[in-house]
Amino acid sequence: MLKRTPLFEKHVAAGARMVEFGGWEMPVQYSGIIDEHTAVRQRAGLFDISHMGRLMVRGNQAEDFLQHVATCDVSAIPLGQASYGLLCHPDGGIVDDIFIYHLPEEYLVVVNASNREKDWQWLHAHTEGFDVEIVGRSDRWAMLALQGPEAEAMLIQAEEPGAGSLSVLPFHGVALSALFGFTTLVARTGYAGEDGFELFFDAVHAEDFWDKLVGLGAKPCGLGARDSLRFEPCLSLYGHEISDTINPYEARLGWVVKLDKGDFVGREALAAIKAAGPTRKLTGFEMVGKGVARGDYPIHNLDGELVGTVTTGMPAPTLGRPLGMAYVPIALSTVGSEFDIIIRGKPVRARAITMPFYKPQYKK
């Protein structure tokens, strides 16, 4: 049986096309991927992301524990701020990418939907020696993402008088607020390349909360637009650009690995990988020949040898041309390098280009 979020009935009633994603039955689109994508870039779109994992890390050594399991410097996350991070295996492969929110006396950790159970088990397996408690909140809380240039104005309308204006919440800031009369944890985070917010609140209010945001003009969006929106600014998706067999330096995520913070799971392997340099790298490309590259399409060098694989590819809606990301040898990762994508058995020329394809419009 596929799992469902508290908003499943709303999605079906709105005519969304439902698909399986990471064990969940989720909306892939409502009015259409391009229409929803454009709404987020120009106005504001609303996503149900209640399928993602939410857990609290608390206790006297909560910070020490997270320092031990995450690649980022948790001690450098101020109260009321959030940070992107990675969980890595001892060999440097990526367990998952996560967001860590520093709240009063505890931390909120958000993990990918497909990795909820895996991450829960992995984190608990590393608690030995730490005075720490991990508490699940995935079922108790709903989680929505309101993304786009009009998101801030919409939430200001939803704020209760005296709640404090969300206009002053900084990028990656997180604060407790009251929206539509509901106690809500509001974070200025998201994965669409736009200014926006992620909202955490009691799941029993999910339908009412959703209706009120739609009433303010937010456009319901599905997983299809979420994928195209994160693709244009080249934001990684677990199972595509990152996985257990991919390390942060290959994935251009070395910036989130803080080797100088002290020991953590995977540090020794990651230090060795950084010193030697990766042998392949995530690379953006444009199609030179006619065709659209898709995930898992093979890549050949100009001598016809298999050298890599496409992770994500599509016609980029904002940019109006077919683009993609792929893992290729370092020699082919420099801008201007050419290689062939095998599309329906035939080689089609592609060229490495600068990443990201779209400059994020975060409010900083």
C-alpha cells in the first residue's frame, strides 16, 4: 500500500494526476508542469511536501551528535537559522542530503521522503555514546512549501496581528509564527531556486491551511514542476545527482563538507578523496544535436567509449532549450567539452556548459 499525506483527498478533488514516488502516492501535476513551473518563477506555487521526513534531535549532546553524523559545521548554525548538510557513509558515499534547523533547545532535521526509514535507522545506529534523543514528527506535522516572488506577500497577509513580520526573516531563517490562527514553524528555505518558505504545522489543519493559501493566490504544484524548478538552478535530487555510491566532491557539494571541524562519520575518506581529487564530476550540458537527454541515458566520449550517465535531463522551461546534468570524467567536465548522449540507440552531440543554468533568486 502506498502511503498518503493528509492532503491526498485535496489533490484528488483538484484533479491532480497521482503517481508513486518513494513509496508515496503524490500529485505529479495539476494544470500542467509548464504552467505550474511558470507560476513559481513569476508568482507563487504551493507544494505538499508532507511526505518528507521530519525529526527532532534533542538532549544535552544534540549538537555534538549532529556534528558527528553531518558534514556541515552544526556548531556554526545560529539559533533561528538552518543549514544544508549531508550524511555520509564511512567510505564517503552520501546517505542523504538534509536540512538542519536550530531551534530553542533542539534541532529539526528534514530528510528525503524515500530515505525516511533508512535515515531513521542510520541516525539511531550512531547514537551510542551520546546523550541524545531522536523524536519523529513526520506523521504529526504537515509540511508545505510556498515558493516564488509573491510568497512573502502572501504569508504576510496570513500572519496574525502582532506575530512579527516575516519580511524580516532572513534567508535560511526559521521562526515560530501564527498563520491563519495556526501555530506554524516558518523557514525561509526551499528547493525551487526562488525566494520562498517551508511551513510546519499540526497535520490536522492541513486541508484548511492549504485552502487558505490557495485562496490567497498560491497555485497548487506537483512533483513534475518541483523537479524542473530544482533542475534549472542545478540543485541535486537524491537518487539522481547524489546516492550511496556518489561522494560530495564528485557532486560539487564539497562546500558543505567541513573537514576542519573535527572528526565525523566519513571524514577520513572524504579528506583522502579531496586530496586525490575526484575522477569524475557532475557536469551541466546543452544539446548540440537534436534530441532531449533523460535520466540514465548513457554517455560516450567522441571515440565511442561509455564514460558516464545522465542524471537528469529535460527541456528547461524557463530557458527554452534541452539541458541536462551528468557524471563524466574530469577531462570532459570543463566548459566547452563535447561528448555524445545515446538517445534511442543513436549518439547525439552535447556540450558541457556553466552551472547553474538559472541563477537562484533567493532573498539575501
